[in-house]
Amino acid sequence: MNDSISFRLMTVADIDQILIIEHLSFTVPWSREAFYNELTNNPYASYVVMLEQNNVIGYCGLWVVLEEAHVTNIAVLPEYRGRKLGEALLNQAMELVKALGAQRLSLEVRVTNVVAQSLYRKLGFQDGGIRKNYYTDNGEDALVMWVNIYETANHTRN
Ligand SMILES: CC(C)(COP(=O)(O)OP(=O)(O)OC[C@H]1O[C@@H](n2cnc3c(N)ncnc32)[C@H](O)[C@@H]1OP(=O)(O)O)[C@@H](O)C(=O)NCCC(=O)NCCS
């Protein structure tokens, strides 16, 4: 991976750049208020940002409650996709989940989002159930995926 890539926790000052990525990545983007609330009012939330130099190029949100953790969102700026950076970002998030003491990490993903599903399977996630009509914009089903982060020796499985 490029030496100029780094990771740190998200702060309120990052929200402007996060919103750009959010709008380029999701059909129902989160609002400024939603991110602000996560960073200032939600004791269970941790958000990781990925930077190239000082520019935010990706982020991953987590809720961690005791041994259970959940990915709220993960996205990479479109022009940076396909360079293993989403994988690096999710690996960082999984390290943070471990450091915070959780054991299982779960998420929902659109059943049609084969790119994200492929990333999650590569890092050891398994299919859970289907949540019917989960997405409000088009009624699409969500696939629940989960991983026991202690059962993936090295997160990347080639
Ligand atoms: C999902 C996302 C974060 C992946 O980030 P990325 O940087 O493009 O992915 P990487 O380059 O790290 O690829 C890692 C793995 O993802 C999968 N993947 C990435 N691009 C893919 C593509 N075009 N087709 C199929 N699988 C793909 C592969 O498994 C890949 O591993 P490989 O290169 O060894 O085959 C990114 O596509 C994104 O931001 N998408 C929009 C937001 C989104 O859908 N988020 C998920 C919501 S649940």
C-alpha cells in the first residue's frame, strides 16, 4: 500500500470531506447532523478515516457494544477504488474492534452490492440472514454478514 496513506479517528472537522464521499457513494446519504450526532453524542460510535496526505479518501463507522460490533457505513472516494484501499480501511476498522474488546463484527449490505460483499467475504465475513425490504429508497433486501474477528488469523485471505 502507498506510504502516503494513513488512518486516524474521525473528528467533527472531517465532516465536510466525509459528506462529499457519502454523497458520491450512497443513494440515501447520511446528513451532516447524523455524522455530527455520531461524533458528539453516541458513546458507542467510533469512526475511522483514511487519508492520503491530509485529504480524507475513505471512512468506516462502527458501533461497539461490549463484545458486539457493527459497521454503520464504509466508503472510499470513487477515484481511489479498486486499489485495495477499502480492504486496508476495513482491516484498520477490524483492528479497532479488537482493541475495543469486541469479538463479533456484523453489517448489512444490499443484496445487489456484489463489490462490497466480495470485500467482506475476502476478509472472512460469512452470510447471516436476509432482512426483507431493509432499504427505504427501493425496498431492497439486506444481507446480514458477520465475522468472528478472532477466527481470522490474518484478515486478508487471498
Ligand atoms: C465497497 C468499497 C468500500 C470497496 O473499496 P475498494 O477500495 O474499491 O476495494 P479494494 O480495492 O480494497 O478491493 C478489495 C476487495 O473488494 C472486492 N472488490 C473491489 N472492487 C471490486 C469490483 N469492481 N468487482 C468485484 N469485487 C470487487 C474484491 O474482493 C477485492 O479484492 P481483490 O482485489 O483481491 O479481488 C467501495 O467500492 C465503495 O466505497 N463502494 C461504495 C460504498 C459502498 O457500497 N459501501 C458498502 C456499503 S455496505
